[in-house]
Amino acid sequence: MEKKDESSQLPTKKLGLQLPALIASIIFAIFLADSGAIPELLVHATGTGYLFASFVAGFFFSSFFGVAPATIAFIEIAPTAPSLLLVAVAGGLGAMAGDLSIFQILKFGILDDLTAYFQRHSQGAFKKVLNLPIFKYLLFILGGICVATPVPDEIGLAMMGLANMSWRYVAPIGFVLNGIGIFVLCEIARAVAT
């Protein structure tokens, strides 16, 4: 009986555990986006409920599949919110929580497995490139730009994961950049509504 070459296969232990959870969360996010449930639920937030609504919308704002309903929710929240700054802070905290969730799945599941796979096939060259300080900084900066723009945060977070950045750096970047984006969105929504 011939033994299979293990170096040619993707490691599947962690991937086999986390991939179903990732697929289920994507399906759930698509369902939420298509159903319009998020904006509908958040629109009815009254009193200080707009802060909770902003946090929940922010959580979905950081995901490719949740950004459309979250944007609609912020557009609905902005005209009646007493403070757009508080909306941006609560939304930024929610986005930070969403980014950290995505980052954990990417970095400690899928990216680790893929990095190990490419490392074996490149005979060490892949790791050498990843360990170059200039490459790490470049990935970190490009990842931050992706988080700040309408490009899905998953792309930027994957870049930061490849650069071996700690969640201690990812968390404040996600909070500040998404918070600024939410504030600008709400300002525009309020200006258009008046």
C-alpha cells in the first residue's frame, strides 16, 4: 500500500472544524441581507435604543454580506439620532467586534492552514517573504486602507493576518476607521433628510 505524500495536501484539522462555521455564518448573513430584517428591526429603536441599534448595525457594517443592510440601518438611524458622534462610537465598537470575529476565523483558522501549505510548497521562500519587515508593513498599511474603504473588511483583515499582526493593532484600527466611515455616512444621511 502506497503512502500518500502529506506535504501536497492542505491541512484540514482546523479548516475542517472552522469552514462549516464560516459557511453557516455567510449563509446567515446573506439571509439577513436579503430579508431586510436588520434595518426593519433597528428602525424601531427608540430612546437610547439607537445606541444598541448602532452597535448591531456596526457589527454587520464590517462584513461584506452585512454592509448593505447595515448602511440602510444607519441611514434610518441618522436623521432622528440625538448625537451622530455617539452613533459613530457605538457603530465603531460594533464594527470592531465584527472585525475581531472575522480576524480570529481568518488568522487562526484558514490563513494558518494556507500559510503552512504554501510554506511547504515553496521550500521556505513563502515564509522568508512574509518575514520581511517591509512586506509586513506593506500588508498592514494595505489592510488598513481596505478596512477604511468600502472594500470588504475581510480582504484587509486577511492582509493583516498574513502580516502576523496582533488583534491589539487590528481592534483600534477597526474601531477608528469604521467609526469615521459611519460618522461620514450618517452626516450625509442627515444632510439629505433635511
